[in-house]
Amino acid sequence: MRKEDRERAVVEVVSRVVEELRQGAASKGGASIEDVLADTLFTERQRLEKAPKDRASREERGFYREVRHRLLKASTTEQVELLRRATDRFAREIVGRFDPRVYAFTTRVVPVGAGLMLNAISPLSLLSQLPDLPNLRQRVLISGATDTLMSLAKRGTVLLTPTHLSNMDSIILGYSLYLLGLPPFTYGAGLNLFTNPLLSFFMHNLGAYKVDRRKKADLYKRVLKEYATVSMEYGYHNLFFPGGTRSRSGEVESRLKLGLLGCGLRAYINNLRRRAQRPDVFIVPCTLSYGLVLEAKTLIDDHLQEAGKSRYIIEDDEFSRPRQILQFTRELISLDARIVMHVSEPLDVFGNHVLPDGTSVDARGRPLQVSRYVLTDQGPDFEEQRDGEYTREAGLAVVRRLHRDATFMSTHLLAFAVFGLLRSHTMDRDLFRFLRTADELGGVSLDDVHPALERLLEALRQRIREGRLSDGAIPFARDPQAVVAEGLRYFGTYHEPPALERRGDRLFCGDAKLLYYYRNRLSGLDLEPVIDQRLKESA
Amino acid sequence: MKALDKPVGVLGGGAFGTTLAQLAARAGHRSMLWLRDPKAKALIAEGRENSRYLPGHRLEDAVELTTDLAEVADRCLLILLAIPSREFRAVSRNLGDSVRGDHVLISATKGLEQDSYLRMTEILRQETCSLKIGAISGPNLALEIMRGVPAATVVASRYDEVVRLAIAALRTPAFRVYASRDVLGVELGGAVKNVIAIAGGITRGLGYGDNTLSLLISRGLSEMTRLGARMGADPRTFSGLSGVGDLVVTAFSNLSRNHRVGLGLAKGRPIEEILDELGQVAEGVPTAGVVKDWAEETGLDLPICRGVHAILHDKASPREVLGELMALHARWEADNRRID
């Protein structure tokens, strides 16, 4: 956010959050101001108990001690004042400029080893080790509705909602938006990303603001959402990962976190209420696809341990090791690897299709006057229950777009075919037992892999013809032989042991969990019977 | 509610559409009843009664008649659709030309689209821009409601506004309106009970007693509930007005079209002849085919629905089918597990 807007945004956010909580406290069944402050005190104290005893946390402890002390005998007016101070504190922290050098001393989010590297390797010196950075331009293939995206960015505020596989996504998105000639997108990034030397360098292309997921207070979450809303009202294009976190399984997201999507609707209604010149907020889903994923091993382990829910923030994965990022990036470049960013057709905040000129249309292509959706007896206004449903509808539409517009690389196709064949060779349907023993199964013959891939490619082409997948779903898959050759080349490059390797005319599984991770990109398309003919017969 | 400053729109001049328009008028609102056929409109306008479906029941003065769909969309914010399922899509598509985002659309049609197997609210979602959509269903024999005897219905929507508006529009001293969020359950109950009702008519036609009918209703309800739960509905919905409530009235009542289809089948009459004589739509006939396919897809065992389908479409003998049902393997009642 531009400097001149920052202070204005803080004042607006604080005023709205405090006012909303005051109204809530006055309504039947709403939380009192005292309850809100008590929740903030409790959750912040819990967090601070685990925080290092440094100057910043001492100052925070002092603040909350004072709030607790004053709350004991505070009048209603004084309670509101305390609430305003706590809200202002959160808002300034989120909006404020972030200095990673200061941060490195004040928290222990980054493991000690990585912290040392942070000092030892500056982003620029790290980047200078990458051969020919502009090459990235050739690596990133941007496809889909890019013209529409650029057109809408001029007509209203864009809310970009990409799939999330890797922390590399932020770099790729930032770079892609730059390539498209778009201004930086506002983006709520986890604190750990700010401390990463490579990533923080790229953060400049994404107008990133800080999200501290360790802060659990309801007040903090309200401030975050209100900041996103206000920034959209100010015309800042936003980006958020609707899955909430990196896909642990490798699948395309099916369940979304709707909170920030709802901010788009709130911003739109506020724009209508104040008769803004360009009130529209456009949701633009997009998919990112990689032949190899840097953190694949950690992510699939996390998924299989069913720790995904509790371990929302992974801080010790491949992305916290700069040397590994370097190795990964070098190898990607040596592979002549491509990363695909596919921009989906846009939606309005109600889930309707939007034309390049910003007009919403219904399923039959008839133009709509979308402001009618939020019309009440008092003009355009909020209705919490209704708006929650609208956002749910929009979320479903985003999921449909993401699933339609996923791109499948050779590693996904090869992993899907080999995984399916290996499973068809065993009668044991227990996935976990299969993953433990897959490397002992003796592999699969290329004589089986090639026809299986042929069937898979044909099934995908059929789905493309039917419009169930986008035209660019399999951009690099010419024929089964090419898929096998490229898939093996990728698998043999970065992961150790490789997910798959060739010995003679057979393919052997080196890491079944990785194979599972890459094949999952195609799950949910009902393609299993295409590989495992027994499933087809039973169907 | 300002929406009710405007008339309540009702599409469909059949028995239930006319009844809904009358109910809204009795609840103190103006209503607009849309009929496709200008002759039918003229006939009703002349005698102020729907002599074809509801003879002897004079329409309230507040019921206005029209054949102009765009006018209904223009003048009404709440629109109820009581259109036979086979025409539902076409009417919805035409309505979609005029509908706006602030309209509230409620389907009063109990049935499924034959080729797509879609529910009526799904069709409304496809054919209009409306999001505030709901469904109304229950034990609502039109003639009884017109007579003003106490009755109730349930309106289901994910939107509170839809439910509140429907209650305000239709509630009278003789008609209660309950609310539900389970649109899927309410619509499935309304559709699938028609198949069980045909079976009810068959048992009556064969001269079996109340024990048999009660057995059929109980086990039919079990089939509806299991199918609904498998498809994502709330099983509790089937214990309500749109489930067992509608099933009982449809299976017992001679006023039910589906029940009358069953009576005819029991006498050995061909289905085409029965439907011809009925002159109205019996939704249970096409729905039986849909339910049979769903049962096969989901692997559920629904013997009553399967039997009705066999009688309707494979010309199976009603007596033999009922004999087969009685000879089925023993099962636990609560969860339908087979006893080995």
C-alpha cells in the first residue's frame, strides 16, 4: 500500500472494527467489549508465553498487562478506548513496513541455521548465483484469460485466487504480474515468508502485508479481514490463496477458506454505498503448475501423517534452506523446465461469469445488474446470513474454475499412470500399506506404461473437447513416449531418491509417497478406471 | 417487508398454482397468477374460479390473472413456480430473461427433470440469475387448502430472507408454514414420495388392508431416507412435513394423482390409458425411473421403488411384485442390514 494511503487505511480499519464490535455488544446475544478484550488478552498471553524474552515481546507484555489492569475497573467508555488501542496496535503491525533485519533479532520463527544464513547470504548475493535470471521469462508460461485480467484491472479491483503448491508461488505470481504489466497486488503473507532471504526480495512485486498466524485473537482476525476489505475499496488489487495453505496432498483445492473471499463482497457493498466510481470487485482464479515441487516431500509427509490440520504453518521445510532453493532452481533451469500460470475466466463476487468489459452474465450469457443482489429496503446493504451464502456460492464457482483450469505436466501424468498400474497389481486396497511396500513390487513394464498413458491422454483430450478441462490442460504431452522420457528426466533430477527410475524396460518406484503426491494432481477427475481396467469393469 | 408491498407472483394455473395465489390473497396480499394459455386465463377470469382443477372455489378478488411472464417479473419480487417438471426448464428460461438479482424464486413443483435428474431449484439456478432460491413442499392437497381446512407446508432455502418472505406471504389462520435449510431433503422427499404413493394406490386397488398400506409407508419412508442421506440430505427432514407428512397424505388419499395411478395399475389398466384419463401430470411415473437409476448408481437397495418401476415400465404384475416384496430376506429395521 502506498505510504499516503497507509495511515488513512489504519484509521479506517480501526474505526470500522471498533464500531462493528460496539454494535455487536449492543445487540442481543452479541459479545461484550469486555469479552472481546478478554479473548485478546488470553490468546495473546498464551502466544507471548512461548515468545522469546526480547525487547519487542517485553513491550507487548507490558501493553497487555496495562490493559488487563485497567480493564478490571474500566467504565464502558474506557473499555471502548482500550479496544481502540488494541485494534490500532494490530492494524499498525499488519499495515506497517516490515524490516526483516529487525525481525531476525526479535523472533525465533526461523530456525537457527537458517537465521545464520539469513545474515550470511543476502538476497542479492543469492540471486547473483543463479545463472541468467531473465531466463525466468522463458520458464514461466502464462496462459488463459490474461487479456481479460488486464482489462478488468483497469475497470475495478481484482481479487486473484490462485492454487497453492509451494512457497515459490509467491515468486512466480509476483513475477508473472510484473510481466503482464500489472501493478503489485496486495497480499497477506505469513511472517515466515518475510524472513526468507529469496522470497522477501520478490515480495516487492507483491504489496505484501504481514499475517501472524500465531495470533489467534478474534480481534486480530477481524482487523486482518477489514484491512483486506479497505485495501480493495482503495482500489488495490488483492491476492489470496483460497485454500488457506499449500496443498499438502498435491491435489487441486476443493475446500476453500471463504473469509477473504467474503472481503471482496464487503468491499463491493461498501463501494456501492459510497457510490464509488469503479465499485466492481472481480475474482480471478488461477492455477500454478510445476513439473517438480520444491517442498513436495515435506508436504506429502505432512498430509499422510494427517498433521495437516494442526500443522498449519510449516517452518522447517525445504523453503527454509536457501541452499536447497538454490539447488532446486539451478536444476529446474538445467531441465529447461516450465512453470505454467493459467489465468481462469473471471467471476463477480456472487460467482457469476464476467466478460472482459466487466459485465456479469448469467449461465445463459444474459447480462446482469449485479448491484441488485445486495439491494435491501434501505438500498445496497449488508446482510450477514445472505452475504455468507453469496460468498459460499462464489467459493463453489472458484473451485469449479480451478479444477477446470489445472495444467498437467509429464510428472503428473507419468506418476498417475504408474501409480495406478502398481496399485492394480496388488489386491491390497489399503493406501498406507501400499505406500510402504510399493518399492518392493518389482516395478511396471514400459509395455504396460505406454498404453496406459495413451488411454490417459485420450481421456484428458476427451475432457478438453467436452469443455470439462481447459484447452491448455496438457500443453507439453505429445505422446506417451515423450511423457515417459520427460517425466523420468524430471524425477531423476531433484528428489533423492527419485519418485521413479528406469531399469531396463521397467519403471521402479523409488519413493511411493512422492509418486502419490504427483499423481494426486489428477485426482477428482474420475480417471482411475482409465488406468486400472478392473475398476472400469466393476463400474 | 417491502417485497410484500408488491404482489406475490405465482407461475402455473394448475391446482396447486391456483391454490398458492389464493393463499397469498387470503394472507392479505395481492397475487398475480400467470397462465401460459390465454384461453385458460379467460375461462378463469370469466367465472373467477379454476373450474378445471378446483371447481366450486371462487378466487379472491386480490388474485390477478396474467399471461405476461415479464410483467410478473417486473411487478413481483417473490415468485412461486408451480409448473409441471417437464415444462419447468422452459418456463424458467423465459423467466430468466426478466429476473433480477433481488428476486426470490421458490419452486412448488415436486419432481425431477427426467433426462438430467436435476431438482427444480437446480434448474432455476441454471436458467436464471437468481441466487435467493427455495423450495416449498408438504402434505398440501389443493382442494383441502381451498376449502380452508387446517394444513401446513415447509419452505426450504439456504437464505433466511427466502424463508421469511415465504412465511409472510402464505401464512394464514388455516395454513402454517415451517422453515428448513435442507433444500435437497425437502425436494427429494417431495419427488420420491410420489413413487411410494403409486405403490400405495396399488395396494388399495388390490384390496389389501390398512396394515399393508402402513407397512408400505414405513418401509417407503425408510427407502426415501436412505436415498436422501446417501445424496447428502439431512435424514431428519424425512420425518417432517415434506417427508412422512407428504407420503402419508399421498399414499392414503384418493385426491392424489399418483395414488390414482396406482389404483389403475392394480386393475391391470395400461399406464398410458391411466395418464390419459387423469388429464394431469403424475410426477411419480417419471420419478420412478430416476430413483431406480440413482439406486443402481449408489448401490442402495430400494425394493419398493424398484418394484413400482417394474410395474410401470416392464409391465410386471402388481400382485407378483408385492408378493416378491413380502418374500424379501429378513433385515434389521433401523439400518436395513440383512440378517444372515
